[in-house]
Amino acid sequence: MGYRVRGRKASQAEERYKMKQPGVFEKRPGSGEWWVCYFDQLGRRHREKAGTKSAAILLYRKRKQQILEGVKLPETLRRRAVPFAEIAKHTLEYSKATKAEEAYRIDGSKMDTIPAWFPYRSAEEITPQDIERKLTTLADAGLKPATLNRYRTLLSLIYSLAIPNGKLLLNPVRCVKPRKENNERVRFLEEREELALRGRIRELYPDRESEFDLALHTAMRRGEQYQLRRQDIDFSNGIITIPRSKPGEARYVQINSMARAALLKLKSRSGDSA
């Protein structure tokens, strides 16, 4: 009977040891994602993802044994843990040095958000699932798929720049699928809105009413309308060609009677009789 008690006490002690295994911890309580933390021969701290708790215990014991035996650890474990904020800062500097001012400004506005997603975390430990959760949060806040893809592209650039510099080995963003873009938005002016706008244009800019008519009856973007060239307008077939639209492809706009009248008025005002 005494042996059984001692055996049971020994078993309970072993379970308590496993429950409080030093160097083994769950990343987020209840996530089932277990990691190990240990110090090498030079006192440098290392963290590794192991999977299950039992796998983490085995990995921790293996690393401790390797350290005791003086075994050279894998290169990836000897590499300094690079903070995500550090590679994000480097990317913003790269953007400023290589991109146009407007593109750099857009990157800068996104960089006001991205580093705050992963404060105090190393770049290497961030997973595709972490990134997907952040993008989903933005989607829930109402951001369009195209905007989410711009965030994804910038995140990918952050990692892509760090890899050739020897700071990282992998780009987790590659495992995050781009959102399917469908940003088409239909918005019609109500009659009272059109009349109000037209009244103000006649009051302040009477010579620009034709521009308003052209925009109203073609739905062209401002940049598309003001970058139109004579060769882009086919009066015979009633088609305007936009050589390069916002998505990067050519698109075609039909010319109705109101748009035609506006174009002809603008044409005569410019002194083009061709």
C-alpha cells in the first residue's frame, strides 16, 4: 500500500513538473501554440515555435542538451531577432529614396498603422495568420479590397527588403491571399443636387459648365477627363478611349448626346476645328 502511495506521489510530482516546465510557454493562453525559450552558451536568448506542449518540452530538452554539449546551433537560431518596427522603418526610408512623392506619401500614411500592429514583436515570429487577422480587422472597419491589397503589398515589401539584407529568411505575406477587388461604385446625382451644382458653377465658373456636363454624362474620373487627347475621342463611333485607367488597363466610354455637345463646345473653345 505504501509503494502505491509513493508511486502516486511521484506521478503527481512529475505532472506538476510538466505543468511548470521551465522554458516552455503557450503563446496565447488556450491557443494550443507552444514555444520554447532558452539561453545559449553566450547568454543570448532564443525563442522557437514548437507546436504542441509535448513537442515543446522535447525541443526544450534537446536545445538544452545541445548547449551543454557545445553543439553549434542552426544559423537561424543564432541570428539576432529583428524587431518588426526596425524593418518597417527601413522600408519607409527605401520608399522615400526610390518612389515618387505621392507614392511615398501613401506609404507613409499606411506606415502610421502597420508598425502598431506588431509592437515589441520580432519580424520572424509574425505568421500569415497574424497578418490575415489584421487585414480582416481593416475589412470589418469598412476598407475596400483594393485598399487591403495595398496594405498587403506594402507588408510584402517590408519583408522582401529584409531578406536580401540577411535579416530574415522567409516572407510570410506570400501565404496571405490577395483580396478579390470589386470597387465599382454607382452613384447618381439626384435632380436637386444636379441643379444646385449647376447653379453654383454658373455663378462662379460659367465657362466651365461644359466640363461639368462631360463629367456628369461620361462618369470619367477627373484625371481621365483632364488628360484626354484629341486622338482619344472618336466622334464617328461615339467612343472615348481611356488609354490607361486606374486599374492600369484601357477602357472605353460611350458618348451620349449631352457628352457630345459638351465635347464639341470644349473643342470650339480651344480653337480646334479639326
